[in-house]
Amino acid sequence: MAGAECKLVGQWLQIWLEAGREGQVFTYGNPAALPVQIGDLVQVRLQGRRHSGLVVDRLEELPAALEGKQLQPVEQVLQPAAVDPQWHTLIARVAEQCHTSRFKTLKSALPPGWLGQRRQGGPGTARIQAVRLGRTPAADERLTARQRQLLDHLAGAPASVPLRRLCGPAGFSRAVLLGLEQRGLVERLTLEAGDLHAAMAGALDPPQPLTVPQGQALEAITAAAPGQAFLLWGVTGSGKTEVYLQAAAHCLGQGRSTLLLTPEIGLIPQLLDRCRRRFGAAVVEYHSGLGEAERIAAWRRCLGGDPLVAVGTRSAVFLPLPHPGLIVLDEEHDGSYKQESPMPCYHAREVARLRAEQTGAWLVLGSATPALETWLACQGQTGGTTRLLSLSERIGGRPLPPVRLVDMRQELAEGHRRLLSRPLLDRLQGVRERGEQAVVLVPRRGYRTFLSCRSCGEAVLCPHCDVALTVHRSAGGQEWLRCHWCDHRTAVEARCGHCGSTAFKPFGAGTQRVMEQLAAELEGLRVLRFDRDTTRGRDGHRRLLARFAAGEADVLVGTQMLAKGMDLPQVTLAAVLAADGLLHRPDLRSAEQCLQLLLQLAGRAGRGERPGEVLVQTYCPEHPVIRHLVDGRYDRFLEDEIALRRSGGLVPFSRACLLRFSGTSPGSTATAAASVAEQLRPALERNGWCLIGPAPAPVARVAGRSRWQLLLHGPAGGPLPLPSEAELRRSLPSGVGLAIDPDPLSL
Ligand code: ADP
Ligand code: ZN
Ligand code: ZN
């Protein structure tokens, strides 16, 4: 097609093709005047090959560089109006806020594989394996305990249950299932994703009669003006989820959709079950645990236009929800809502705010330990308009567990120099005797935190990263070293790399060593480990927690992931082994995040009938975080912390932006960072910003790549005095990568 011909039609389209890793935008003509809209998926050619591309913009004028060039035409529309124009406005605003391109933002927002789809068939028709009850077992039929449990599980579930959920979250093995299937006690069937939702819609649960505070919160939300934001502040078990569900029901009744976000993929099944029992087929899930086809199917359901309740993690904030009425972020303080890489480095809370303003949906941020920024937004001091609703008591009036400290200096002074203090051992003993359960938080996984040389004192480092290797232990007791950053594995070195000595001393205890110590101190105690090593694979979290909930162990020893949202009614003791490891991180948000974590952990204890207790071992009982933990007044902590940040002019009373550089060559990475710093300095200084660095990143080398960073610091609220990402990239040598985080979570 000649360029002139296109000009007559007066329509040039910017089309994003996923050619190469980054994706790129090309200009096409539309000589046939096809009815093309922004957001359509169209077919075009690039170097003779057919591609599907997304229309991201329409041009009024042809860029000078293309003047007189032959433009290829759009051949056909594959998927009309893939997403509505309003949604594209959202993408444009997120791109702008995150200081990156529309195209990168689109790529992050759309389901993976969206561009590769065909018009018919293909990914839209996801098939899912499900299981349902078969014939009724005879009264005297011999079944294993596990087989009976599976039958009970199915009897209590809607008509059919996806296979992957039985084998995942519910923790049944394929062998158990197969045994039942061979005898006709269960049947396996293959369903289209859409049918599955219908098949799962058995009898629905009625809403619970609300408590007075719950009723007030619901009333405030459903009577609010469009776009109103709320902080629902309530301890774990105070009935926040019930409020979300009833607000969602209200919206469904008005033909509007709800988006329900949770930070952890491990929390999805629990929330999904609750939503499905309440809303049946109206529920759709969207998170990285789903396959490509399932995600595309969920996206398509949203485009279908019927009101929904969508349940998902961070990336679900971009779902093209039809008629949004309510957006909920549960555990809104959680750092997993922030995308660190790749760009855009967005925060789901901010995207949700934009979306709520744009569509008039209510925004509900729920947490027992809200983020400092959210708290401030409730006080109107930052011009914010978020309204605070609180649920101050647990349902049923169950008390929050008291927090007791164990001063480890005292333990030491009294000649007890072990990892597990005497009060902790006493309580674990008691928990076991009463048939209850305990969770124990250990900051690190592995066996020992690091090895150090006895003669020169140097730690044994990873050859590819600037971090010490962690000691792990195999089931047979064999020790080996592992890097937690790049996963490099090696045998324990025979000689020190610095001085040649052969003697090493191990420091710091990880989850494995704590398990070992527990076994040594309390004979016969049954312990399970819950960390990244034991929860790999799809549904690894849920499988392990299901084993613990089923009573397979007395104690669950785990890393930070222990603290997140699980409802384990048998747990009456929550313990922290070395709180000090969490207290002293050099980060702006370390106090806030540490207290959030400890309070979340405390929330694990005493959720059932029996009262709970929290035990914290520390060398630093006078630390403000520990003091606030004991008095249980998170709001007072926030007030203190806000005063501190305000007087120091720290975030969020100022604004920070981090530029991260990485490259294989340490020299050129450092040089690139330095030259960008010089390029930026004049404009920054003119605008009252300062520039810190370039400096090596806190871990200066990871997996053989050098990492440098530039921290920009300036007045809150103002724009970033930075050239565009594309412009910054142009000044970088090849081989040096750049990421811009305009609001970094760790500082
Ligand atoms: P949160 O989300 O704050 O942790 P949930 O909504 O999960 O709280 O409620 C905690 C427990 O109390 C759940 O088992 C829930 O079913 C129950 N619950 C919630 N609201 C009520 C209510 N109004 N009456 C009775 N039980 C309730
Ligand atoms: Zn040495
Ligand atoms: Zn490494």
C-alpha cells in the first residue's frame, strides 16, 4: 500500500507487536477504513510474517520520519474492542506515574499470551479437569482414612471440584483419588472453564447476620458517594471479609462488579472458596498460579460484561472489570502489592485508587496494620479523603492474645545459652500436652546463616553475588552451601578462599537448625517446616498448611510467610525466636514492617476456642517496636512514626525515586550510572531535588551482574524532574539495564 493512499483515509494506527522480548510499536495504515478502535487486536504483517498486534493509539498526523514511506495496512480485526477506552486511560495514567511507556505497562497489564491468540477456539476455551462424587459407598465398604476424608470433602463441596484444587490446597494425593475412581466412588470429568463455574454453583451460603460494628461499616460503604475510599481497620478475625462480601453482594444486586485482591497467592484458595459459596458462578479468579489459557478465559469473562466478583493477586488490579462497583485490597499494607520488576514498578493500591476514581467504584483497603501512607490519607493531612472505619473486636469477643517477652540477656546471664529459651520450651511442652499447636517464626531458612573462617574471620561468599552462602543440610545430615540470591550450590569448601585455613565456624540459626534443636530438647515433638524450600511448586503453601491443620505436627517452624492470613484454630502459641534479626534492618520502613509482621504473627494465635499467647525472644526488649507490640496499640506506633518521618522530612513527607542499573561489566555499569547522574544533576537541582549516589546497591553483585543505584530525593507531591525512560535508555551503553522505581518500597 502506498503511503499516499493511506493519507487519503487519514488514519494511522500505532500497533504494538510482541516482536522480540520488549515488544515494539509500529505504525500501520488503514486504507480499507476498517472500523478499528484503540484496544482492538488486529492482524498485520511484519517482514512478510503475520502477527497479531494491539492498537494502542491513533495518529492524526504521520510522523515526519515516516513521510513518503510505504506503510503496511491493517489486514483484519481479530478481536474487536478488546478493552474499553477508559481502561486505556488507566494504562496511560499508570505509565505516566511509573515513569515508563504505555507499551511496557500494557504488557504488564494484559494476560500473558493475549497477543498471540487466534480469533476462534484457542485459549478462550480452557478445559479443566474436575471431580465429583460417584456411587454411594456400601455401609461396610473398606476405605482408608484419607479416602473417607476425600469423600467427605466432596460431599461438603459444590457439585464438582477442580482436580488441581483437590490435589493442591486440600492436599489429597493422586493415589487416594485414583483408588476411589477405580471403584466408581468418584468420577472425573472435563469441563469448559465456563461450565465449571456453573457446575460448582451448588447451594449458596446465606450472608451472616452482621455485628453492630460490621453493620455500621457496611452501611457507611454502601451509602457513600461514588469513588469514595475507605480504610477498614480491624484485627484479624474481626469480620472484615464478611463486610467485603456483603458490600460485593450489594453491588451485584445493582449489576456492578467487585474486585477482591489479596497479596499472597497462598491466600487465594481460602478466599475463593468463601466467594464461590456465596456468589457461585459469578466468581472469577485471576493470578499467576493460573495457566495462560485460564487467565485469558478470565479476561474474556470480564469483557463479556456480566457483573462479577473477581478474586486475584496484584496483577488482577488491571482486569477489565465490567461496571466496577467495589475494589477491595485485603491486607493492604502488604509489600507484595508493589511490583519491583519488571517496570512498571506500580503499587496495586495506587492503581486501584485511580481505577476507583475513574469508575466511581468504592475502594476499601482492609488491614489490622494499615500502611503509614493509608493512615495518613485518613487524617486529611496530605489532602487525602480516605475514611476510617474500624472493627475493634474479634467476632465472638475472643480476646487478642497477650504478648510476653523473653529477655535473652537474662537467659544468658543465668547460664542458659541456647537458641530456645526456657519459657519457650515450657510452653511448647504445655501446648503438646494439651493437644494444641504452635507456630515458631525464624527469620532465615536453611541450617546456618553463614560460615566464617576461624583464622582470618572472612565469611564464605557466593562466587557470583556479594552475599554470604547459607549452610543447608540434606536429609542424611550432609551439609552444603547455597546462595539465596542466585541459587548457586556448592560443597562446604575444604579451605578458606582468603587464608587457606581449614577451620570454619557457623553462625546464625535457620529453620533447619531450629527444627533440630526442638527435636533434641523436646523428645517426640512433631515439627513441620514452612519456608520457601518446603513449599515449592503450585499450591505448595496450601498443601503444607493442610497437613499441619490436619494435625500432622505439633509445631510449625517457618519464615515470614507464616504470619500471613492463615486461619489455624488449633494454634494457641505464636513464638518469635530472634526478633532482633527483624528489628535492625537499615531501611526507612523497617520499624513499620517489623511491627506489621509481628502483629500479624500474633494474630495467628488463639483464633479457635482456646485462648492464645505470643512469646517473643529478644535481646532488645526496650526497642520501640517491641514496646508497641506489647501494648498492642498499632495506632500509637503510627502516630510516633508519622511524627518522626515528618520531622525528618522523610517519605511520605518527601518523595524518593530510585534508578537501578545493572550489567555484566562492573566498570561500564558504574560509569553509566555516573554519567546518568551528571546528565540529571542540573534539572534536579533546579527543581529542589537532591541526588544520592551513584552507589553500589546494598547487594552490589547478584548472579554475576553488578548493580548500582541512584537515589533521587525531592519535595512530596511534585513531578519527577526526569527525562523520559526512553531518553534515559538512549544514553546507556548496550549491556547496561535500567529500572526506574518512582516510589520504592525499600529505601
Ligand atoms: P477477618 O477478615 O477480619 O479476618 P472474617 O470475616 O474472616 O474476619 O471473620 C472471622 C470469622 O468470624 C470467620 O470464621 C467468619 O465466618 C466469622 N464471622 C464473620 N462475621 C460474622 C458474623 N457477623 N457473625 C458470625 N460469625 C462471623
Ligand atoms: Zn580464612
Ligand atoms: Zn549467588
